[in-house]
Amino acid sequence: MSASALPGLAPPKPIPIRDRASLVFIEKGRLDVLDGAFVVVDERGVRTQIPVGGLVCLMLEPGTRVSHAAVALAARAGTLLVWCGEAGVRVYAAGQPGGARSDRLLWQARLALDESARLKVVRRMFALRFDEEAPERRSVDQLRGIEGARVRRFYEIQAQQNGVDWRRRAYDRGDWDAADIPNRCLSAATACLHGLAEAAILAAGYAPAIGFLHSGRPLSFVYDVADLFKFETVVPVAFKVAGRVAKGQPLQGSVEGVVRRECRDIFRKTKLLERLIPSIEDVLAAGGLPPPGEPADAQPPAFTEVPSGDGGHRG
């Protein structure tokens, strides 16, 4: 069915992202357009209507199927569809990001290209990550070096606290099994956080590749955003699981599977979904360049997980 042939009235002009409600996870259901409404149908045939035009993003977890009509309507409403692992721990594919807007992309690019603005953004990231102001009169490269030293020290402390034999961060993407257990745990944990950060960046209409502290990689901004939360979420999880392996404690499943499940739990415990997009807006606003088309009192969009309900979805 073509977008123009969708039943019901044509959708109104898309709601600005800043005015939308929240993100919704959907699992074990079929997304479709029935009688002009965007619905999820569970295995019993029960329909639950989804206010697709008022959401930033729909996260489609394992067990979800989606019709062509549903994809077309989401695109017309400017709502991002993301195919992900459970609780968003991995991003496999994404639809039209940011409601096909260019103003946020242009703002992000201007901030990254302006050396003064970029430094302000990096300094704000440093302050959020380490809960202290960055040293004065330091360049981006110098702050990156300071950050790297603190990260290595944090890894050492986590290893000592959990009884892990830690040497250094080392892994080969082409040979996963060649890495030792602590590095495999860290790689699995950071992949979970990167998936969630990428979904937030896409949902808010920004480019994963345009970073500030990190640069030159397809996911540079993903690494920037994920690093804001790494110390309080996935790194402790990774070393705790590695510590259980070092002590000979049995795991329920593979090392990577245990890490992913515990990352999912810590994301929910820390309410990370609610904090991602506001944090992105916070660090970019620190650059001092006004975002185009935004009123002075505009609020960042919510990015929250709504508690599970009936009908095979979390909405």
C-alpha cells in the first residue's frame, strides 16, 4: 500500500520533536495501520493504538513485525523507527532519523566546525563525566589525553575491586575470541551503551558521525555521548561479570549474554533513557551557538521507557 493510499485522513503536519512525548518499546507484536489508526496487534489479536505522531521514536524489539503501511505512516509523521535488541542494547537498523529535519544537523555541524564552540562542548562533556570543571587553557587534544588517563585508571580500580587480572584494553574486531574475558566483557557492555546512545542521537535528529571529542569515525558522536554515562553504567557491570568468571562462579549463559542482560537492567535502574536526549541538548547548547528555529523556552524531548502494559508491548 502506498503512502498516499493509506486509509483514513491524511496525517497533520509533524509535531516538532521538542514537543513530543516519549519513546516507546514494542515487543512481540505486529505493527500495522488498521482503520486509519497506527496499532500494535498482539498474538491474541488485541489491538492497542499507538499515538505515533506524538512520539520521538519507536524501538522495535525482537518478536516485532511491521507492515509497509506502518513504516509509511511513521515516516509521514516524522517518527523514527529503530530495530534493536531487547531494551535497546543493540541497534540493528533505523528508519528516517529526526523526522527528515536538517536544522539540528546543521547546528551540530556548525558547532563541530567552530573551534571555539567545539572546545566549549568538549569542556561541558568533561564536566558532566567527571563532575568537575575541565582544566583551563587546554586544547581538545589535551583534554582527550587527560580523559584517556582517567579512563585507564578507572579500569584499574574496577579490576582491583572485582579481583580481575587486568592488563590493558585490547581487542580485535575480526577475532572476538582472541580477547581475554575482561576485554570481552567490556566490549559487549560498551556495545550495549553505544546502541542506546545511537538510537537517542538518531531520534533527536543528529548525526552519529559528527563528534567533538571523538572525530573521524562513523560513530564519533555516539562515543562522545556514551562516554558521559559509561562510568556509572556499563563499565562496573563488565568488571563485575569478569570478576565472577575469575572467581569460578557459574554464569547463566555466555559471558556476552550475561553482560547484555545486566546492562539492560542497569539502564532501567539508572533511568538512562530519560537522560540521554536532555544530556545531548545540554552539551551542544554549551557551544554557545543558537539552535535554528528554537524558541528560548523550548524544552528537550523526553526519551523514556514507559512501564510494560497489556497487549505484548511496552508503551
